[in-house]
Amino acid sequence: MQSVKDILKKFNPLEDRYVSREFQAFGVHLTKKLQDERRKSLYIKLSKTIPRPVLEEALRYVIDSNARNKAALFMWKLKKLNAFSSPKVLKVPKVHKE
């Protein structure tokens, strides 16, 4: 993983419009590794909302495979790791007024 100092050395403000925070740099890193430039904003959002160890585990799984569609395999692995599960919300029963 690159440090912030290394990222800023390579930063070109004319080309790298998306990188101003660390999670954005990781989202761009995911985009390049998965070879999916069209969904750069999705990977930036995922790197902001999903814990880093989960993303790294899914990325290692994809890199070790010989998949044709790395992005689809990455999303499948995130689903298997329950990365998209939301916390359980307690439902309050409605009270009917008579």
C-alpha cells in the first residue's frame, strides 16, 4: 500500500481530479487493479463506506484468480463477505387508535 506522501508526489492536478483524500486514492487503486475505469466513483464510494480489510480481502481474491470480469468477481466476493449487510433495525409495532 502506498503512503499519502507517495500518492501526493505522483499527483497531477490536471489528470487526477478524484484524489484529495486517502479513501479516494484507494478507490482509484481499486479501479486500476480491477481494470474498470467506468465505475471509478463506485469504487471510491465503496472505499469510503466499507471497512478496508474487507475490500483488501476481496481484492486479493480477485487478483489471485484468472477471471475475465474482475469487477463482477470483486462485487460477488464483497457480497459473500457480507460487506453490504446493514445493521439490524428494531421494528416498533404500530399502535392502532380506536
